[in-house]
Amino acid sequence: MSVNSSVTVTVPATTANLGAGFDCIGAALTLHNNFKLTLVDGETQIIVTGSEAARVDNIYKDNLLYCAYVKLYEHLGQTPSPVKMEIGLGVPLARGLGSSATAIVGGLVGANILAGEPLTQSQVMDLAISMEGHPDNVVPALIGGCRLAATGVNGWEICDIPWHESIVPVVAIPDFELSTKEARRVLPTEVSRADAIFNISHLGLLLRGLETGKTSWLQAALQDKLHQPYRKSLINGYDAVSAAAINAGAYGMVISGAGPTLLALTDTSHSLDVVAAMATAWKEIGVAAQVRALNIDNDGARVIKD
Ligand SMILES: Nc1ncnc2c1ncn2[C@@H]1O[C@H](COP(=O)(O)OP(=O)(O)OP(=O)(O)O)[C@@H](O)[C@H]1O
Ligand SMILES: N[C@@H](CCO)C(=O)O
């Protein structure tokens, strides 16, 4: 495409793991980043807007959106053109809501469109998974909904996980960051057979709980032994916010992605109470947090017309 060609891609935030589904399940949420890519004649430049704009790398070679843009052209064996990248931030950074996945997916999808769509969505997905290192954020960010990814015979198998319409995801986003790198560093490299069995059984329960909305299955399902026991001490107030959410009627609470955002699942009749209870619990121990009831984004990354 020629100079001045442009594309704007909107990409949803994602919540990964959902407790027992460490590194394999995630859901897209109704919170978005917008990325406008315009081919230019001169220097590549990055312009970021939004309340956390100052925290995004504005040296373009370090910026994840730019790295993803370059990755796609390298995959095609082509030299990327200079580009103006305008980032409209709606997803808080390094909070466990898949901000890095939005940048990877936005850069790859935008570059693929500017290059004339040589890659299929599934090829873009493979590149995104290889950049992120695990599939649970980039897959729902790209195709929307709640998705489980597993290695198949010939590449990744992606499974759609039905999400009962009565289940509301509530995210409590504190004002401190926790990088995924740091939150992965505290995890053990080996786990016991008992813990593996615990997670296999609870993930099964979670999938059926999400599909049916059955209370007792969801209450039991939102437990995990592979990552949360090691990470919760990195999140000041985890136990207090969890108890508050459950007392207000949530099925349970988990760490969203690598944290520090906490995710409660509740039903439509309790969602306002759960939002208020989580906000109060964090406020009482001096942590400022934004708490919001969201919906599942079933569309994933999409092009916005100017
Ligand atoms: N809109 C963006 N544009 C460019 N880079 C971004 C953008 N959003 C995030 N990043 C990069 O991703 C980093 C955050 O990634 P990290 O994996 O630590 O957190 P996360 O993706 O928000 O959380 P999680 O993976 O737990 O859901 C930021 O520090 C920044 O380098
Ligand atoms: N599954 C990942 C999600 C965060 O990128 C983790 O929990 O580390």
C-alpha cells in the first residue's frame, strides 16, 4: 500500500487463566485499545493518548506495537515502511488485563491489512502466540469470546467456551503495576501430582460452570493450585478483596492474568453489590482501585472505519 494508507484497529482487553486454566484459557472483555497505523514518507513515530500514555515506550524500536508490525513484515520477507502509530489507551498497562496482547494483536492485524492481507487469521494468531509466549490473552484478543487453546496435531486447537449470559465479570484494577515477567518468576517449575489433579478437575468444572451458570459448580471451580498460591502475596489486599466479593454474592474471585487486577464472577443480580464491596475492601487498606462490571467482547480485534 502507498504512503498515507492507514488502518485503525480496536483490540479488547483480556482476562487470562480464570483460576484453574493457567496459560490456556482467557476471555475478551469490553474494554479496548485503539491503534491507528498510517504509512508515512519520513520517520516512524509513536503518539500515545490516554491517562497512562506516559508509561508506554515512545522510543519506537522498543514499542511492542511497532515490534509486532515489524514481525509481520519480517515473516513475509519484506522491509516494513516507516509508519505513524497512534495509540489510544483504554486498557491499563501491566495490570493483568492483556495490555501486551492488545499491542501484539493490534500491530500484527494492522500490518497484515496494510500489506494487503497476505496472512489468514489463523496465521496471524500463530505469530501472536509466538510473540506473547502463551496463547491465553492473544487468542481471545484476536477472535473474541472465551477461548481455550491447546497444542493440536498440526498446530494450535482453539476451542470456544460458551459463557452463560447470567455470568458477569467484575474487574478490580488497583493503581499499582505487576509485570507478567515478575509474576511468572515466583512460580515453581514443577508441581505435585495432587496439585495437577486439582487443577484438571477444577478446569473441567469451570468449563461446565461457565456454560450452565450453575452456582455450586462455579463456586467450587474458581480455585487453583498452579499459580495463585504463589502470586497472591504480590497483591496487597488479595484476601480482603476476595472475602468482600464472596460476601457480596460473587461465585468466587481469581487473579486476572498475572495480576494485580482481581476478577470476580457473579450474576446479574449481585454485580452492583460486588463492585461496591471490592472497591470498599481495597479502599479500607489504602489501595486506590477502579472496579467495573464488564461484558464479554465476542468480536475480538476489528477494523474501525475513519
Ligand atoms: N498499548 C500498548 N502499546 C505498546 N506497548 C504496550 C501497550 N500496552 C502494553 N504494552 C507493553 O506491554 C507491557 C505490559 O505487559 P505485561 O505482560 O507485563 O502486562 P499485561 O499484558 O498488561 O498483563 P497480563 O499479561 O498479565 O494480562 C507494558 O509495560 C508495555 O511494554
Ligand atoms: N497465563 C499468563 C497470563 C499473563 O500474561 C500468566 O498468568 O502468567
